[in-house]
Amino acid sequence: MASLKPILSHIDNIPSTPGKFKADKSSLYYLHHRFRLHSTVPRITFWSLVFLALISLFFFMSPPSTTAPRRGLRTTASYGGSGWENQVKASAKIRSRNGHSVLVTGAAGFVGAHASLALKRRGDGVVGLDNFNSYYDISLKKSRKSQLLDRAGVFVVDGDINDAVLLRKLFGIVHFTHVLHLAAQAGVRYAMVNPNSYIKSNVDGFVNLLEVAKSTNPQPAIVWASSSSVYGLNTKVPFSEKDRTDQPASLYAATKKAGEEIAHTYNHIYGLSITGLRFFTVYGPWGRPDMAYFFFTKDILKRRPISIFEGAQHTTVARDFTYIDDIVKGCLSALDTAKKSTGSGGKKKGEAQFRIINLGNTSPVSVNKLVSILEKLLKVKAKKKVVLMPRNGDVPFTHANISLARKELGYRPTTDLETGLKKFVKWYLDYYGTKKKSAF
Ligand SMILES: O=C(O)[C@H]1O[C@H](OP(=O)(O)OP(=O)(O)OC[C@H]2O[C@@H](n3ccc(=O)[nH]c3=O)[C@H](O)[C@@H]2O)[C@H](O)[C@@H](O)[C@H]1O
């Protein structure tokens, strides 16, 4: 467990759970006694007053809009009202011929923000949804949200995929042709710290979204983020979609694999068109602070030691690091090639498309090499500690076979790790140096 410490130091503390309004018993008691003392007021009047007071308290404490309980790492969300609806409608406006109308979940996240921007810039209608949980720095998520609104007019709704009322409301306002579902509890190692957050987002939340989508008329086509981690302890390389995925090494991987099976069920029963994309270690500007390339950069600059994992018998740990722009192209292409769902009224009317596709770089790089590229770009020597890879969810290597992505999506990744990290480091120095200068 000692090895978890440096990793978790990059993750924010979990906030307390939402508080509920409780009637203050002591003040009720006090009132009751006062009324008893002044017995000129009959008992019935006392209780009528208490009742009235409670009703008005309830009324005044309710926001003008819908308030939804939020599950997961944060408190409550509010939404609704005509101003809010107008923002949703404006954001959803399609500006190109044959453009899609896309609900992007996790839009204030790393991949979600980039994908939302790319969709909006080419003329699609985009509405974002994000619960702004505190798994990592909320201010980074808020910055992405502001960038989306200010630079492209993408509105990100503050809400949760577990909130069916909100989802139905959004589908009621906009006829989404597609959902790009990227909201998830990410990170392989954090699953040992907060296992339930993975079930809530990646299983409960996904089912909730599919339930609403399957009942919508017409049903949207769904493209969602699975993960390279489903290959788990698979040793056959490169990882092909035909390989076994029944040996997950982390709860994160297990929930993503569960998502793939759940997606199959909804496709089979309800005729939802569903494409699962297995992302391979996505990195780049505006990335996730819990990922190694990100916190290595921070620690190297602060002259703090970093742990480099190695396998048993000193074997190298490697990843098929994939640059964000390549992933975004893959996502857009998956949306463009997605066939329509076939169901209506919650019933399947014919076979619907079901796909699972790797999106990787197909060129694995060792963690050692990653660090030496960062040292060169940052012009600082890292204080490296080589440690045996802890048994906390990591796998020794990943390597994507992307033949299916090439065939189905015309996917061709073009950014090597050095080029991609150069762009990341430039962004990092801008963002954490002068902040306001950073733009997508
Ligand atoms: O493809 C995915 O589906 C997943 O990709 C990402 O997981 P990983 O590939 O494990 O990325 P990341 O943590 O950056 O570790 C990178 C490398 O550094 C090594 N590593 C890590 C920490 C450390 O202290 N030392 C170290 O050597 C570590 O052993 C590894 O070899 C996403 O986080 C995850 O949400 C999911 O999307």
C-alpha cells in the first residue's frame, strides 16, 4: 500500500455527502412549550402554525428549478427554467448540412471537452453534461467548461447521468440524434480507494442513460468510451477486439467490461445502435492530472521524486500512449459511421449496429522513455525511483491492433509520443504559468 501514497497525493479529497434539510427539533420543542405556557392559544392553532411554517419553509427552500439529488462525489445540481432551456436549445443548434445533434456526457472532462469543441466547430449541435465531481481539480473542469462556452458556444449542463429526470428533460428539449457518452469514473488505481464510485458512474450511470435512450423516440445512436484496460492480463499482442477480455486487473477494467456487456443487452433487446471505443492511455493538453504523464511533469518541475514502475525480473512497463487529437478523430468518425437505432417506443424493430473498436496509437512506449522525453522538454532531470509495479490495478503493457478502426472508421493516428508531449508541455507551462493564455 505504501506505493499508493504518491499516486493518491494527486487526487483531491472526497467531499462530504450532501446534507438534507432536517426540522430543528429543539426549536419546535421550544415553540410548543411557549404555546403551552400561553394557553390562550388553543393546541390546534399551534399545530396549524407549525404545519404552515413547514410548508412555507419547504416552499422557500426549493429553488425555482428542478433540484436533483446527486450521487457520487458531490452535492446537488440545479437546472431548469426558461433561461436554462434557451441555453440548451442554442447549444444544440445544428449549423451544417447533415450535422448531428449530440449529447456529450462528461463534456467538462478531458476527452469530452476536446470532442465537444471539435463537433461544434464543424457545425454539429452539441449539449454537454457533466457532474463536475471532485475526483480531480474541479477548477480545471470549470476552465474547460468556460472555454467551451466562450470559444464555441457549447453549453455544459451541470448534472449527473444518474439523474433520469434531467436526462428525460434534455431529450424532451432536444431531439438528440447521437449520444457521445464519455462520463465515467476513470483511473485504474483509484478503484482500490473508492470502488463504489466506479459502480455508480460506469455501471449505474450507464444503465440509467441507456434506459432513457431506449425509451426516446426516435432513439439516438450511442458511441461510448470503453477502455484498453478490458484486455487485463491478456498476453497476446497487439490487442485485438477478438482477444479475450475476461481477466480484468482492476475494478475500473471490470466496470468497463461490464459496460460492454450491458451495451450488448440494450442493443439486443431494444435495438439501440451502440459503438464502444476502447481508448488506449489518452494524453495531451487539458489532460487529466491523475495520469502519470501529467503528474510526472508536475513533480519533475517541482524537483520531487517520481516512481517508475517495472515488472517482475526488471521487465519494462509500457503503454500505447494515444494523442487526444487522434482519439477525437476516432470519436467523430464513430459518430459519423454509426447507423440509426432501430427501436421505437422502447421496442426493438430490427437488428441494430453493435461495434467494439480499439482506438490506440499502435506504437507502445516504455514509461522510462516517457520520462526521458519529459526531461528533455522540461529541461529538468527527473529524480527517478524505480519500483516494482504495485498490485493495484496496473497492467504491464498495452498495444492496440487498430485494423478494425482503420476499416470501420478510416482511423489513422498521426501523432507520436514526442510530438504529443511537446504540445502537452507547452499547454501545461501556459496554463499553470499564466493560466488565462491557455486556449484549446
Ligand atoms: O487505457 C486506458 O484505458 C486507461 O489509460 C489510463 O491508465 P494507464 O494506462 O494506467 O495510465 P497512467 O495511470 O497514466 O499510467 C501510465 C503508465 O505509467 C505507469 N506509472 C504510473 C504511475 C506511477 O507512479 N508510475 C508509473 O510508472 C503505469 O504503470 C503505466 O504504465 C487511464 O488513467 C485510465 O483511466 C484508462 O483510460
